[in-house]
Amino acid sequence: MLQNLLYLLDRVIRSKSHKLSKENEYIWFCPFCNHYKPKLQINLVSEKWHCWVCNAKGRSLFHLFRKLNSSKSEIDELNDVVGGDFYKSSDKGNITKKVELPKEFKPLWNGGNSIIKRHALNYLHKRSITYEDIIKYNIGYCDSGLYSNRIIIPSYDSEGKLNFFVGRDFYKSKMKYKNCSSSKNVIGFELFINWDEPLILVEGPFDAIAAKRNAIPLFGKTILSNLKKRIYEKKVTDIYIALDEDALTDSIKIVEEFMKNGISTYLIKSREKDPSDIGFYKFIELTRKTKQFKFSDLIKLKLNGNTKRYMEAL
């Protein structure tokens, strides 16, 4: 996989990589400043990249690909290469990236009464997160370090291994969310998912916690390859889509994808922002009232435009 990633980076950056003495570090000619010497350095484990001339930098290869205006097929290929449990050192030279909580992480259920912890708990209370939710999802916080003053919401795979985490600021900073640097191409909250029951797809972890029942956060507005693959492998029959209203176009794409593959799909329409704003009981009532999306509905949307106004008429 290491070699596959190098071939992909060479192709996207349009330059041949050179191995550096430091483990997992490679360097390319920078496509942003076109310096005559290779100055774009990338660590294949941490995914951090940095040009030593123009100072272009980032914490993930997905960020680099977006900045390079990569094609959808190139981003999909990156998803396939770095998704899942990639990145663990082995004798064959392959590497996997182990996701770890910040070293400053403190669980909110485990004693202590600092002022920062009280503010964190107060923020969660305002978002209707219960003490049971805190224990179930192992929600914590950081009072120092890179994720200082942030709620930390971990995600675990089916074996209980950490696969992602989200850091949410609770002091109203300019940057609300700061996610871990690992790929989002994971199955959020997989530990709590029953694949034999209908799935609910939402944008973020707070939405999934609010929905409570079999909800998977996408950590964004699109469904990535690992989750899509697992849905087909598990032969899921029913899926509810509950993205924010501003993600209507993304929702329609997901609906169309699953309908074409014979999955009964339900598009939850709400005048509120998202499930975490609606609350559990109102959200469950919405799911009960939501009718299965039909191909005729899809055709009407395409003919009339994917507008909120028209959605309300369906």
C-alpha cells in the first residue's frame, strides 16, 4: 500500500518522489511555487505536508488533493488507499496509521471539578447530551494542548478500536470543529451499529447522538467508500438520510445512489437545522412520518430543481 500511495502522489503532484533519511518522509517538487529544487515534504504516516519555500502546508492528504483541484477519481483512489485500517508498521514495509486520542484527553465521566470541565458539561447539557450519552460514547475534553477547550467525541469501529474523533470548541472560537488528522473514510460509531436494522445517516456526531438509534455520522455531507462498501456487504435494506437543509443536493445524490442499488431510502425533511436541534422525540416522530422516496420523486426533483420549496411539496 505504501508503494500504491507513492505512485498516486507522484501522479497527482506531477513529480517523482525522493526518499528522505527520516522514516516515512518523502519530498517532491512543489506544484504551488514551482521552485527549482524539490521542497514539498510529506510524511506518509501523519499525512502532514509542507513546502519549505512557499509555506503551503496541511495536515491531511485529502486537504492537499483538494488544494490541487484533484479529480473525483483521484480522491476516490486516495480514499481506497488510505481508508480503513491502513498505516500499521510491518516487516514488509506497509504502514498503518493508528488513531489515538489527544494525550491531554480527559473523560467527562471520571471525576474532577475544574472550571473548564464544568463549562464543557454545561455546553453538552445545552445540546441535550445526557450523562448516559457521555458514558456510552466516552465523551471527554481537553484543557490544554492542540485541542484545548474542546469537547472530544471519539468514534470506535466494530472491534472497539478508535477510528476517528471530533473536537468541538465550547468557548465560541472562530474554529468550531477541529477533527483528528486521520482519514474520514471510516464508519462513524460502528461499535453501536446493527446492520440488520434501518440505518440513519447524519452529518456530525452530535446529530448521531441525538438520533440515538443506529445513526452513523458521516463527518461531512458525503458518503465515502468504506461506509458505502459496508452497506452493500451487509445488505442493508432501509436507510434514512437526515443531513442539514443546506446539504439538500448532497442528500439527493446519496438517495439516488442507494435507490439505484435497490435500497429503500427515506429523506427526512425538517424545518429545523439538524437532528441535534430537533431533539430525539421530534426526530423519531419525523422518521415515522417520512415516506419512502420514489423514483418519481427523484424525477420531479430533477425536472423542477433540488429546491427546499419543492421538497416541502413532496
